[in-house]
Amino acid sequence: MLSSTRPTTTLLGLPLDYLRVEKILLAYGINDVTLPPERGFPLQVVAKGKYGYKWAKWVTEIEVVAEERRGFWESRGYSNSANVGEFPFG
């Protein structure tokens, strides 16, 4: 689970295997400049192949958990997988 503090606390779940296989990044800069606050400072998830709600900004905490959890958007009906090209709800 990744925690983000802005605009509200958001939890984001991504499977560890996906993070490893796809070599998912936590970006701290863009175009040779430190990530500005409006772009997600201190860290932004770069989750290729996932819808935008999995590209969390303002990441401040990472927690590895054994069970699947639903994040902020997923608990409101969005797909937990968030694979681009699949239906994003439910």
C-alpha cells in the first residue's frame, strides 16, 4: 500500500509482482527538475499500463502487506486492477 497525503489521505494498492515485473517507478523529478508540489512532490507513482488513479502523487509512505486491500478509489467502486483497456469500475 502506498499512502499519499494530498488532497486527502489516499491508499493505493498495487500487487508486488506487478511492481517487480513492470519495474514500476517512484518519480522524484521530471525533466531534470525536482518534482514540484503541484506534480506530486515528494514522490509520484509511475504505473504503466494502469489508469490514472493508480498514478498516486504526494506519496509519503510505503507498506508491504500480505493481503489485498482496496485503496481510496477502489473502495468507491473503481477496479482494483485498473488495467488500461479493461472496464474501470467494479
